[in-house]
Amino acid sequence: MADKFKVKKGDRVIVLSGKDKGKTGEILKMIKEDQRAIVQGVNMVKRHTAPSQAGAGGIVEKEAAIHVSNLSHIDPKDSNATRVGYKTLEDGRKVRYAKRSGEVIDI
């Protein structure tokens, strides 16, 4: 099982395959055990919920998890899919960068 992923919470990603291919969104949550991520507005499913004290019941639409292999970073320069690399800056920080344009992803 992978302990480290090239994507993390808050990253802007694009879906590479599946029913939502081409959609973009921000990662809301990472599920490391299953190598999955929940992306805002992607892989929407309907859940039938019973009424409770917290809220009324009904059909609720929410995001389901998607495997990280189906996601790719969005290049900050031209908004296309890019691979991610790592490099060390002059001040000693290790940062992620977009291989497509060379832009640093981490700020």
C-alpha cells in the first residue's frame, strides 16, 4: 500500500477516466487506506436517507470516492493535466512541481 501520494487535500485535479472524464475539482478528502480521494462535484451519487434529529430524510446527492490513479494534477499555467515531480529549492524546502510547465505547485 502506498503511504505517499502525489495529490493531497486542497489540490486542483482533473479526472482521467470513467464516467466523469474531463471534470475538474478540488480534493476534499483523502482516504489513504483505499488509495481513494473525494473530489468536489465529481462522481456524484444519490443516497436515500431516513429522517433523523439532524435533518429531514430524502434523496441526498453527494460525492463518492474515486481512485487516485484516475486523477491528475491541473497545471497552474495552462489548466491541462500534468505529471508531478519533486525538487529541492535553494532554501532547502522539498516542493512539488508540474512537469509540463515547471511551475511549483506547493507554495
